[in-house]
Amino acid sequence: MEIIPVTLFLLILFIVIILSNAVRILREYERGVIFRLGRLIGAKGPGLILLIPIVDRMVKVSLRTVVLDVPPQDVITKDNVSIKVNAVVYFRVVEPDKAVVEVENYLFATSQFSQTTLRSILGQSELDELLAQRDKINRELQKIIDEHTEPWGIKVTNVEVKQIDLPIEMQRAMAKQAEAERERRAKVVHAEGELQASVKLSEAAKIIAVNPIALQLRYLQTLVEIGADKNSTTIFPLPIDLLTPFLDAYRKK
């Protein structure tokens, strides 16, 4: 009589173990790649998955977007400038069975390929191009990495170059170049202003030459502006042209 309860207990324990190995629950963003006796059956999920104990084996794969941080890489640009560049790669698994079967570790493989591609592409570009056309570099990196990871069931959605670290000497040289460029622009703007002013003065001189009275009117306006200031004494020259009408009238008498 004592053997039956022990046997029943062992039977119940065996059934629980079997069920725990046979039943799997996958979340909405998860898929299970099923192998039956080593042969690929396919990807299943989400929800409740039933496996044949001992016969089936499941590898769980997440379909969420992975943010992969590419560590800083030493790069020598096309114009022989040594820089450090790091980037971030956004990708996700679109075909879980390929991500498990075609590559041993798709996370590690994608990381390594991103590093080598980053060094290769940036090494073919000049420093000015890297600084001024970063969007173009990002698109080129995304295209190349996506093409090579597609057989693994990986979709690369975006690649962003995060930071470009320049040597101290190069930073100083670029600062001097930027300062010289600002000075050049200031001189050009000043020269253009002088040119425009000279053109206007030339036009004014032509108008005054045709109408001499305009000069006298301008002179009187200047006197009004000087008188508006808080000056106790104002000394100004008196043009003889202003007195000419009075002198002519006096002579006629």
C-alpha cells in the first residue's frame, strides 16, 4: 500500500516536467524557431506553443528594434587625418529562422560587420566631407550594412555617426581657418558697403552738379541738425553763394 502513493507522486512529477517542457508562451514581439530532431520546422508565435518533449527544441528570437552602439574606431581619412569615430546602428530581425540558421550570433556578427564597414567607408572620404555631408555618409553606411545582413534575416533601418573626435592640432588648425574665414567675410562685407556708398555719393554729386541749390539746401539742413544739439556756441562757415542775391540787390540800388 505504501508503494502506490510513491508511484503516483512520481507519475505526477513526470507529467508536470513533460508539460513544462512542452508548453511555451511567447509575447507579441517574440517568435520561436522550432527544430524537430535537428531539422528546422519553422518560426511560430506569438501566443501558446506546444512542443513535443525531447523531440522538439525552440530558440526564442525577439523582433524588437535593437540599438547597437558601435565602439569608437580609429580611422585614417582619405586626406591622411587620424580620427576616432563611433556610431549607432538600428536594426531588427524580420526573418527569425534565418537569424538562427544562417549565422551563429546575429548580434555579434552585425556589430563586427558594422565596425569594419565604418572604418572602410570613412577611410574613403576626406575630413571636410565627413563633417559637412554626414547625412550622405549615414545613408551609405545603412545601405551597405543592410545589403550584407539581409541573408541573415536582419533589416538595418538606420545608421548614425554619433561623434568624430579630431586631434588637438587639427582642432586648432580648423579654429584658425574658421577665424580667417570670418575675417575674410567681414572685409568683403565692408568693401561692398564702401562700394555702394561710393556709388550713392557719385549719384548725389551728379544731382548737385545739375542743381547747385541742392547743396545749399543740404547745408541748411546740416545747420539745423547742429543747432538741435545742446551747444552753447556754434561756429560755421558761411558760403558766399548765400550772400550773392543780397549783394546783387545792393549793387542795383
